[in-house]
Amino acid sequence: MSALTRFLGDSPLRVLIKFLIVSLIVGFLMSVFDWTPWDVFDALRGTILRIWDMGFAAIGDFLGYIVLGAVIVIPAFLILRLVSLRR
């Protein structure tokens, strides 16, 4: 088995035929839906940006929850520590 065949996972001719068939199917579907490669790239870019924005929004929510909890937990901790020091 040659290095090229090992890399491709099959003989080069069979891989080429598979690429042609898959390209034909994908090209047909893109034509049916009137998509261009730029539409796909723009949609991918938009998806990545939405995930990026949601990620930072989630971090902001997470930090907000920590601050809200700390407003109650830290004074309660300090009060309990002060009470236990008097014993």
C-alpha cells in the first residue's frame, strides 16, 4: 500500500470518483436552494459570531450570578465568623 493510498484511505481513482459524486450532489442541492459558496461562508460567519456573542453574554450572566450570591454569602460568612470568635 502506497503512502498516498494510506493518506487518502482508498485508491486515488476511487477517492476521485467519490469526490465527483459528492460534489455533484452538493452542487445540485446548492443550485436548488439558490445558494452560493459566499452564502454558505456568510452563514457560517454569522453562526460563529452569534455563538461568540452568546458565550460572552453567558459569561456576563455567570459573573452577575456570582455577584448576586456574594452580596448575601460574604456578609453572612463574616457575621458567622465574628459570632464564632466571641465564643
